[in-house]
Amino acid sequence: MATKDYSEYQKATISNYYKNLDTIMLHKLSALVSELYIAETESSNTDKLWRKVRQAMEKLKIPDAILEHIMEKKSVEILAKNLQEWLNKSK
């Protein structure tokens, strides 16, 4: 596989992305909470959204006990409460 030579601008952009990955994932979780609230009221299939929630929490390195509790209950309210705590801690 060929190695890629990135410009300084591209290197800075990539570096900033990984530096801000926690913030990006928290915002992604916020959007997923909104989508889950809507999906529950429309009786849509929410499995795909919950898989995305799990992936985002894994990238955030949420402790396994909390992650599993949220995924077991699949309660948007529990997820939203925890997300609010995580957002407050990140500030």
C-alpha cells in the first residue's frame, strides 16, 4: 500500500479532527438522541440508531458498565441524562 503525502493543511485538519474527536462524538450522540425520540414516536425501526449510539459511546471510551446499562435498557431518557452529564464534564 502506498503511503500518502499530505499537505501541511491536510495534516493540520486530520490532527484537529482527532484532537476534537470527543466533542464530535458528543454532538453525534446528541443528534442520535433526537433521532431516537422521533423514531420512537413514529414506531420506526430503531436498531440501526442504537448501533450508532453504541459505536459513538465506544469511541468516547464510556465505561463498559454504563455502556451496557444504556444498551440493555435502550431508554432514550437514560441516554439523554448521561449525555447531559458528559457534555457538562467536557466543558
